[in-house]
Amino acid sequence: MSGEENKLRLYSYCRVSTKQQEIENQRRSIKKFIKNNKDKYEIVEAFEELLSAFKERPVYTIMLDKLFTDFYNIDGIIIQRLDRIGRSTKDLSNLVDMLINNNKKLITTEQNFNMDTIEGKLLVGLLSVIAEFNANLFKERSKEGRERYLAEKDKNGNPIHKWGRKKIIVPEKIKKEVIKLYKLGLGSTKLSKYLIGEGIKITPNTVYLRLKEWEVKIRPKTKIER
């Protein structure tokens, strides 16, 4: 097998924050890394998010759609730093899960992050733990707030508020994203954390019920699926 066939085929991704000049720094960093490792990697296509946006990243979405389509035969993504692709621990943890489930790579040029190294695998584990901690913290604070809310009484000592169980509405846009993430390999626990991060408190079991309700084909659960 030739050296060209051994190379990992990658998409590069750059994203601006507030300083336009930063995009050029990212380009240079990736270009230098590829030049120094030209026997290992090649850039198939460069994706650049040139408009700063907190929620919407259209170029990022297009890149992931192409990455997880077998037709393009891409091995992974290369970036300058993790903060260029993950805007939060939860966001980054979800991305890493999708990459692992689809046998794709994530490589950084300046933080020595490679999912195949011991350090990379350790960081992946830490990201998962931190994301779970944040989700549990959110649940605990929500529970405390609910208890305080229900404990409020009027001047006669009667409860002011009642807590009813109402069906939680999932907006169509988030619903489509949940279905997409599930098809990419995320389990009900990760999807529950994603929804919590979007302000929608749904348990993992309810996630499965909703997926069935949305007529999504449910895959068999595995011991390692989260």
C-alpha cells in the first residue's frame, strides 16, 4: 500500500470569535502541522465559519453532515484548538462521542490532542465526567428550586403553588437535532444531557419514549451506550 493510501483524509475547521485576525492564525497553524506531517495527513476540504454566532454554525453543520456520509470517505477533523470547535464542555463531549461512534478522528495542532493517544483518551474521559457533573448539578439545583417553590405558603398556611406533570414540548428544531444525534450513535443519557442543556428537562427513559413517538427506529441498547 502506498504512502498516499496510508494518509488520513481530513476536513479542517476554523472559526472566528471576535477577532477577525484569528482565522488567519488558525489557517497557518493547520497548514504548518500538515506540512510537518505530510506523510500522515492530508486536507481534503477546508471549512471556515467566518461569521461569529453563538447558536447557529451553518458551516459546522454542513461539515458534520459530509463527515458522517460514507460517500466522502473522510477520516476526521483537524483544528487549531478544542475551543474552536466546542463552545462548551457538553458540546465538545457530544461531538467526541459522535466521532468515536462513527470511527472518526479529532486532531488539534496546538494542544497535542489526538484521540488515539493515551493523553487524548484521558481527555475524552474527563470531558465525559465534567459534562455529567454539570448535568447532575443542573438537576440538583432545579430540584432545590422546585422544593422552595412548592414550600411557599399563603398567610393561612396553605400551599401557594401546585406542581403538575405536564407533557414537555420539544421544539421542532431541537427534535430534529435529537433524532440526528441518536442516528449518529448518541445514547439516551447523552441525549437527555443535551436536552437539559437546551433547557428541556427530559429523563433518558422519556427520551426513548419520545423517539418511539417520533417513529424513529430504535436500535438495541448496549452495555456501553450512554
